Amino acid sequence: MSIEATLSGWVGPSSVTEQDKQDRTERMIRDAINSHPAFADCDLKIYAKGSYANNTNVRTDSDVDIAVQCMNVIYWDEATAGAHPVSSSYTGIWTPSQLRGELVKALKEKFPDHTDDSGSTAIRINSSSARVEADVVPAFDYKYYFKDGSSRRGSRVFKKDGSKIANYPDQQLANGKSKNVATMHRYKKAVRVMKRVENAMVSAGHHREVQSFFVESLVYNCPNNVLMQNSWTDTIKGVIVHIWDTLEGDEPTDASKRWLEPNECKYLFYNAQPWSRQDGRDFAKAAWNYLGFST
């Protein structure tokens, strides 16, 4: 089979059967949470996020990510002291440990032999013949206030050790859709191809595992014209070359030249991230060699 035929065969999402399992998994998790008595007076926003929500899942990475966001409590940060208007503060009885504890109870009631709460952040629901694996993440409403008093809304996730993460799933979803439209629906196809390249390399022992979100972020930072070549061979060559060339050297001091996560709210590279610019270059080089591209 030619490389063009292989890449063209990798552009599609999960199979219909796999998508049915994903949807069923999400419904069952929602049912478990909505029927839990302790949440009767809790304002919860339950939503899919990550690759499943953004339709960039492939079969090998077909997990479902579900956020359960408590809207009774809001956490906030500010760019400068006084940027946050005090009158907009919220209070509530829910704490990170309480929210996590009740979620574990609800999920164990629904999935008694398949719930694993040993992880540092997500509660894992193991797969069955009718479901895919799922990560359920407890979260809280969150805002970041800028110097002018305007704000950006997202979610605050607490790990078991008390450390915290700010996520922006709504922005990621909107930006992914926008880039997909701007590239004549080639952006998400290119993401799926690169995820399948990563899966194939790992299976062949050609390269170490690379996080799915990182792969998506690398493709997101490729200019639209790179994603709109005449063939998938030229498109993927362009993606790999752009990653390799642009990530050479240190992180730019000019903020406008720094790469962003697909939410465009956080830089892709900084000390707290689990990956580096070199990781991106290593992945690009391995993909180029694995696909047999020539210079």
C-alpha cells in the first residue's frame, strides 16, 4: 500500500461501533451522577471534553473524558491585585474532597467493579464489552481576571495532593471547530492522522508514547495553509517539517511567537507542562523516519 493510501485511510474518526460505545459510556456516567442523592441540591455542569468532545478520537485512543463541574463554588485568580471585583464572589459548601468523595460513591454505585479512584486527578471507569474506558474529572467553576477587570471563564481542577490546574474546554472546542472550518475540514483529519502515526510508532517500538493532547496541540499550531496541501502525503510532510523547524532552540521571549494550547488561553510550553519543545521535535523526527519520507 502506498503512503498516500495509508495516510488517507487514517483521516477518519472512531468507528460507528466505537462511537456508540463512547456515547453509551457518557450516558451511563450522567445517569449515575444525576441519580446520586447527595447531588440533589448541587448545581453540576456535566460535559464531555478532550478528544471525544472535539471529535479527534481514534480507535486506540477512544477513551471518554467527562468533567463534572460544581457551579455552586467559584475559584478565581487575578492578573494584578484588585482586578477581581469583590461583589462577584460566590460561596458554597462544596470542597474538592467532598466533591470527589461523592462522585466516587455515585460511580461505584453504578459501576461497582469497574471504578478506580486511585489516580491523582481523574476517577477511572474501566471498560466493558458495552463501554469504553472513561476518566471522570471533578472540577469547579473558575475565572481569571485581567488588569482591566474583564475575565476568562474555565474550570478549576484539584489533584489529590492539593495542586490545581486551570482548564478551558469551551475555548478548545470553539477554536478547534473554527480551525477545522478554516481549513476545509482538514485540521481534525490531520490530527487523527498524526495520532494514528503515534499509535503505530508505539506499537512498532519505534518511539515512546506521546500524549494525545500534545499531538493535537502540535497540529493546532501549524498554519492553515500547511494543512491544505493537495495530498495527505504533502500535508503530513508539511506538519512534521513545521514542528521540527519551529521548535528548534529555546522558547521565544516574544509572547506573540510562543505556541499555545488549542484553547489559546495557555502557553503550550512552560515549566509545569509534562512535555518540552524537544519532545515535539523528537516526535516529528520519529514520525518522518517511520513514514519513510525523504529529504
